[in-house]
Amino acid sequence: MIMKDELTEKDSLEVIQNMISMAKGSVVSNQFYFIMWGWALILINLFDYVSTTYFEFPYAKMAWGLCFPLGIYTGVHASLMAKKRHFKTHLDDLFLYMWMGFFIIVIIIVGAGAKVNFYINPLIVLITSLPTLVTGLVVKFKPLIVGASTFWIFAAIAFNLPHEYHSLVGAVALFCGYLVPGYLLKRKIKHESV
């Protein structure tokens, strides 16, 4: 006896595809974070580079402290956005935990920065590639995949340059890896909503 509530194979595939599309939609709509963090970190990198290279400002590294309130804002904003959505998928959880893990790693690296004379920028650029790559692969958005690849390239370049250029290379990496994909995501959302 077949129950009315049983799904056919076609119905099951359609449900799975709808859930994946919803998860993709929730990630794609978060282009805000790539743009916000891209601009903030580019400006901090450029401030660090200019103030230490041209003005020998001894407290330039303190600008990186702005990342902490920005991180709190990101967490609060993400929480509020999650409450507005009427669904939550396992992919949403995956992205949440992956990015949280990434931020914990960054905090540990920054905390240990004094032990390596704060030559941490290339390392952070390098590890930024992983959550960016996974996000791009899961949502099948090529600009994020390419953006992750640029983080690898610029990290390799920075590791081979003197310390004073690390922030400049970091700013270029963030432009290519966060801002360009972030604005392309924003454009994609705009075109899909029309």
C-alpha cells in the first residue's frame, strides 16, 4: 500500500534541489560581508602601509583593532538576518561554523603576532583563501573561486617581499578576493530579483 505522503523520486530530487537553492540564496545574499570586510580591510591595510612607510607612525598597527568591533557587528548582523529568514539549512550551519573557525584562527595568529614580529599579513591572506574557496565551490560562484586563488597568489608574493610591502599586497589581495566577487554577487542578486 502506497501512502499519499510518499514522494516520488522526481519529487525527492525537486525537494533537494529547492533546499540547495535556498541555501545558495542565503549565502549569495550575504555579499554584504565580502563588500564590508573587503573595504574595511583594504582601508586598514592601506593606512598601515602609508602611515608606516611614509610617516613612520609607530601606532599604525593599532588600526587593526577596528576588526574586533567589526567582527561583533558582523555577528550581530548575521544573527538578525538569520532570524528574518524562515528557513535554515545544513549548508547555512556549515558556512557559519567554517567562517567562525576562520576568525578564531585569525585571532590566534594575531595574538601570536609579537612572536613573529607581526609578520602575519601573508599568513592571514593565505588562510583567507580556504573559506572563500569553499564558499565559492558550494554556491558554484566562479568569481569567489577565482578570488580564493588570488589570495594564494598574493600570499606567495608577500612571503617573498620585505615586510613593509605586506599591507600593500594584502590590500590588493582583498580587492581581488573579496571586493570584486562581492560586487559581482550583488549584481547577480540585483539581476535575479528583476
